[in-house]
Amino acid sequence: MLLVGKLHPLLVHFPIALVLVAAGAELAAMRTLRASWRAIAVFNLQAAAVMAVATVIAGSLLALAPFVDGTPSLTLHRWAGVAAAAATVGAAVASRKRHLETTRMLTVYRSALFGAAALMAIAGHLGAALVWGPDFLTR
């Protein structure tokens, strides 16, 4: 179990990148109205959902390791990661082709996708602050 937890730092980069690429592709789809951009967004989003769940599992196991201190910052990062993964999975479910045929579901999908991207950025920032210190951006 500890080995899976130690994979968290490796795994975490995949859902972050995939969700951000999906959000960028969806913005391109909105701008150009080309279906190919939406296909790219959906593919990356669905891959991100799988990776986000794996990352949350690995991170939860890592947080239980004896060498990890359970600080409030860790708790905040953990729940931000869970929220980001949940939003990513929700967006992936909403991205199913038949769901995107109505304006309402398209709005739900886009809201979940862009919300997931924002939550992923927040969780990633909090994780970086845990590893590199709270002032890592200004050093």
C-alpha cells in the first residue's frame, strides 16, 4: 500500500495536464465551432477522470504513511484534490455524446469542466506549497 502512495507525486501531473488540455480544447471548440476540438477535449477529460481517481487513491494512501504529518495544509490539499477529482468525473460523465446534444447539458458539461480545471489548479498549488513551502512562487 505504501508503494501505491509513493506514486502520488508521479501520478498527480497527469490529471492536471489532461484537464487543462481538455479545458483549452473546449475553449477552442467554443471559438471555432469545430467538432474535432470537442473530441480532443472529451478524450482528454475522460483520461483525466481515470487518472484523477487513481491520484486521489494514491494521495490518500500517502497521507496515511508514518512519515507524513497530518497538518491542516495537508487536509486542505487532500479535500481540494477530492473535489477536483469529483468535478472531473462529473464532467466526464456529462461529456457523453448524447448528453451534449442539449444546450442545458452542454452548459453542465462546460461548467463542470472549467470548474474541474480551476479546482485542479488550486489542489496542485496547495500540493506544491506542501512540498516546496508556501512561498515557492516568490523564490
